[in-house]
Amino acid sequence: MRSICDIKDLDEVDDDEIIARYYNYSKVKRLLDSQEIWFTEAEVFSDNYERCIPRAFFNGMSESAADFYQKVNKAMNGVIGAYITCWNKFEYENYAMWKIYCQDGGICVVSTVKKLREQLNRKDIVFCEVKYVDFNSKTGGKPIVPWVFYDDDKSPSHARVFELYKLKPYSYEKEIRGIIHKEKGKRNNGFGVKVSLKDMIDEIHISPFMKEDCAASLKNELKTVFKDSIIKDSLIDEKS
């Protein structure tokens, strides 16, 4: 497996950062069956700004130079994929995330960057906290786009982490990403990495929008893998 040998202009996330991921009901079963963390190819995401370059990045460049850079970057993106596992900074449950991702039921799993990194056990991942910007604005300063460099002669030998940036309306997510750059294969939608879920996950919160019988059934299924003490009901309690 290839390794990152150097990183430039990127403040990586602290290992002790507490992170969470929301899984809808259908994805919980896949998680338990596969025991994998899934890395999604960035271009599969619904956000049309994914992997785009903020306009302010081209401040100081001529129009022709900016246009050429855009064309080269687009061509590179067609060959080199950015495969991402998306998490969120966790202080407490996020009502918006429950509503968006688990309206029909599901779970929120809580871990740390350190445990996720150790379980993935790969040296080609960079972890970063997403920065939210106005992609179409030239003001506010030129965004710094980090570099990662690899210790072999495979493609890519280096990559710029444009996946660090997302549109401002997504800022409620407080997203933390693990990113792998690699050549696109036949299965461009992504790939899974085997982990030990029971060693990685510290807490599991049950969606507040599940019916009692469904929640009880899900808890029983989770107890086949996890200790009962880490499975918790949501703090959210709404009138039906």
C-alpha cells in the first residue's frame, strides 16, 4: 500500500477529535454485515460544487491562465478520484442531521479520529476539517489549497486537496473528511475498508424518529455486535 510522505499547507484534525456519522436504517444493516467503512467517490455526491475550485483561488491569475488551470484540473479529476468518508464534529446530537439522514430511522455512531485512523490502518489517507466558502466570490482572501505527496512513482505522485472546500450552506454539518486520492477503477462509486466496529465505536444513538417496536428490534440487532452500555436513546423527544 502506498504512503503519504509529505503534506503541505494542511492542518490535520487532532486525533482526539470526537466525530460522528449518521446512518439511515437501510445502511445500518450494510454496516453490520460488511464491517466496513465506505469511501465514496466525490463525484457521486449530490453537491455540484464537489471538487470545484473556489473562484478566489484564481486571484492574481490572468483569465487565460485560470482557464487553463481549470481545464487541467478537470482532466485530472477524470482520471484521479477522491474517495471520501464523511464524519461530523460531535458535541451532542445534531437535529438537522437526524432529519436529513435518518428521518425513517437509523443510528448515529460516535468515535474519535484516532480510533478511525487506527482501524482503517492505511497510510494514504489525509484527515481534514472542511472549510465552507462562497465558491463564486473573489473577495475574502485567496483560499489555501493543501498538497499531499506520495513516496512512490504511482499515479498520482501528488494531489491538491480541493475536497477541503464546500459550499457555505452546508456549514451546519461541521464535516470532517478522510480522503484518499487514487486512480479511478472500474467501480468508480467507491470502496469499503474492513474495520472492527466494536473496537472503533464508543457510542451509538438511536434515531428519535423511529417507532418503539422498530427501535427495540434495531437495539437487539446492535447488541449482537456491541455492548449494551454504549447503545443510547436520543435525547430528542418530540410530540407525535
